[in-house]
Amino acid sequence: MGRELRPQSAGSEIKGPLQSRDKSGPEGAAARGTLTQRPEAVSRCPALLGDSGPRAAGASACGSAIGLRVHVFGLQSQHEAQGSSCWRVRAEEVTRSRAGALRSGAPPNPDSPHAPSPQFGQRGPNAVPTVENIKVGLHEKELWKKFHEAGTEMIITKAGRRMFPSYKVKVTGMNPKTKYILLIDIVPADDHRYKFCDNKWMVAGKAEPAMPGRLYVHPDSPATGAHWMRQLVSFQKLKLTNNHLDPFGHIILNSMHKYQPRLHIVKADENNAFGSKNTAFCTHVFPETSFISVTSYQNHKDLQKLLEKRAGRSTKGTARSFMKETRASVLWCQADADNRDGARHLDLPCKRPYLEAPSSVGEDHYFRSPPPYDQQMLSPSYCSEVTPREACMYSGSGPELAGVSGVDDLPPPPLSCNMWTSVSPYTNYSVQTMETVPYQPFPTHFTATTMMPRLPTISAQSSQPPGNTHFSVYNQLSQSQVRERGPSTSFPRERALPPVCERKPPSPHLSAANEFLYSQSFSLSRESSLQYHSGMGTVENWTDG
DNA sequence: TCTATCACATC
DNA sequence: TGATGTGATAG
């Protein structure tokens, strides 16, 4: 098989987040959470190119509108020492400005992201379990940290590769009887491309256009809080691929790019998730789980050298067995550290060492989103033309809508969030869903859905506006399932069920997941890319229990 | 030179 | 059978 074509720069005139940053400082546009469109991504959108694969199916399942607006929302800056104080000021400012729209009117405590403000729940013996009270602990945190210290590499293959370390979390604080959907997405951590140069990761240019965003919904979803809290929640079956046309539902990433996995918990109660604005969710980010995607480990030589040195064993065989045991995390990091010292003074053509970038390792953070802006961002014409089946949300608008929103007292974003996280580097700002649509059941297997951001200048119907991207959500298919069907057939929606889904009846909760996912979008500035903050998103009017 | 992909061995 | 790492090789 020949090498896949690399994404080519489209030479777009539409700038990415970095370029779009206004002159008020790096925290300016970022704090407003503005995004922009990347036509390159659109050009590679199979749905737009007649792709008959799963994403095309997802595209056909798109429809209803959802506004999208990015907010900074009273997030704590745990990394002020790393230069995020400006961001914090901005956050507080925004929080104050939005305080009136909050149920309690009290701004969140900016110094305590893990101690939600009253309007988002309570702690203590009498606290009512809400999504705000959910705590998530990363399993094998130390291992993740060890990887992270050297720059975690995550193998991606055409067929899909599992993550290592696998993403497992311990969840507490859920309402045992409430149903939740747990899902993961992986967003660009910055807009750089990296290369492994002289035994360390260096920035090697601007990132390729992001892959079509996909989400991995935990196969147990939806499940009760009791279920999730009963044991570790493992996402070990999540697979990463660099195949742009991946038919398996794996998360598509660009090689040699840095990514940040995020865990989303969506409350899925029937009365709260559908047909209303009552979807509550929270997002947890563990900075140490960020990684650089690679098609093969870049620093295995270090590992081998170290193994030879330390154990005096056969490098090859030992390396393999050792890798199986620990993926060489410890030694790998040690080797990296050694090499870092040795290479520090070399004059290399490489640019900025990856490891020089500020990197935070700490508690997970969750995003708290502010109240929605609702209809202001909707595209009524488009809404009216979609079928009920096409329950799908899309973010609001291109740049031209930014000034149209006019619904808040925030500085008008120069660019709006037209894209889901697939093209939006990870940042510490949350995005708020504007509105959800009445739930329309998806097929049992919960196939793809696609985000259809709408530009107001584009009429609806089947065509998609330029600048949009889609973000597919579907359970991953086994490769054998795909092989059965053959690669060129249209996505067999009715047969694409992973076993775990087949056990479940059609679930409206998955729709909620979609909606939630579409509601999430983040932008990033280079400066903020490694500042991990948290918050929680709660759609307005959500009432717990 | 760098990266992606494949076949293969191993578990 | 599926997952994974390695080395050769293509581009």
C-alpha cells in the first residue's frame, strides 16, 4: 500500500487561531474563545466529497441547529507562574459580566475549580450530586506523568492503535441513579507540527489541518452513576488512526502533532437531556495525558541503549518484553532526560524544543460553561429544513455572525466557533451550547452524526457550507466488521453495531452525547496551549435530578 | 533525511 | 484472533 497523501495546505486566506488573534494580546482572542474556519479541513471532508463512508452517513444525519459560543468562565489559573495571569483576569471579567445570567447570580470562585460555586452544585454532606460534583481521577497517573515528562508518544496506525497508557479513570460524585454518558475526544493541543530531533521533540512547523473530529463514547454509555463509580472506567479500546478515511470510527489524528484527550461526562437523564436546554455536562482534562502522535516510536533508540546499559541484556528481545511490561516509560523518560542534557548546547536546525514549552502536570480540570446564548446563533432556515432524524447540532456561524450575536456583553469575537474541536486546538476555555433540539432516535447502533456549522450566508438543504467541518460520533467498528462489509460499500448503519451497543436498545442518550459534543469547542493560543484549566458546562435551565 | 507503511514475529 | 513492536523499504 502506498503512503497516504499528507494533508496539503490549502493556502487558505482564512487564518487559524493563532493568526486570528487580535492585537490585544495573546489572551485576547483566546480568552474569548474564538475560532476560525479551516477550509483545508473542509476540503478533506469526505462528506463533502461524496464519501459514502460512515461520516457521510453522519452528514446525512445532520440537521438541527445549535448555537455555539465560547466563553471563559471563572476558571482557576493554577499556572499563573507560567504566565496565565492575564488570562485569569480575563476570565474573571467575563464571569462577572455573565453573572446576571447565572441562576444564583454569584460568580464562580475563580480560585477553586474543584469547589464549584453554589449555582453549580454543593459539596458537603448535604450536597446534591450534580455533574458539578463529579470528580474524576486518572488511573495510573504516575505512569502518565512519567511519559508526559519526556513527551508522550502515542502510536497511530492506519488500522488503529490503542492508546498506551490506556485512558482509565475513577469517577466519584455521581448521582448513583442518574444516567451519564462518558466520552472522550482528542483535540489538538496546539497548532504545531513536531519532529523528533536529536532525541527530543521540536516544533517543526505549523500543524496540518485537523482531522475530522471524532469522539469515542464509552460503550457502557449511558449508564447510571452507580455503574460508572463501581469500578474504573476504561477507555482502553479507544483507537487512534492516521487514516483520514478510517471506516472504523477510530479517532483520526495527524501524525507528529500534539493532542490532548478530554473526558466528557454528560448527564443523560431523560428529562434533562433531550428536548430542552437541560443537558448538563462537564469536561475533565488531565494535562499529563497529552501526547504526540507518531507512526512509530521516535525515541526507541534511547530505550535500547538504556536497556543495554542497565540490564546488560539482549537489546532486542529485552526491549520487546520490557516494552510489553511497561512500554519503557520509566527508562524512556530517563533516557530522554539524559539526552536532553547532552543535546542542550547543540546548534540544531530544529526550532523550539517541545520540552521547553510550559507544561503543567497536575490535577485534572473540568470545564464549566456559562449560560447559553440560545437562539441568537441559530440559523432558522436551516433548522426548518432538516428532518427530525437529522438531529444534529452545529456551532454558530462564521466571522460574520460574530458581530451578529449581539447577545452578551463580551467583547465580540473576531471569529466564531464554526468548528468542533477537530480543528480547534485544545484550550482552557469552554464553549456553551446554545440550544438542543428535541431528541430524535438514532438507529440502534448509534451511527455517525455530523456537526454542521452553518454560515448565515449559506442556504440550507443538502449542501454544506464552506468552512464547516464535521465531527462524527459513532462507536468504533471492529475491523472484522468492516472487512465483512467491504471497504467500498456505503456505511452499513444497521449492521455497524459493536456488540456492546447491540445489547442496548436505541438510546437517546447518545443523541445527548452528540449534542454535547457539538456544544464543545475550544480555541487555543500558543501561549495558552499548555495551561490546563477546568470548568463545567451546564446548559441553562438545567436542574439536577 | 524524515516519515509512513508493510510484513513479520511475538505474545 | 487481535494487538503490538521491529526492521526494511517506499516515497
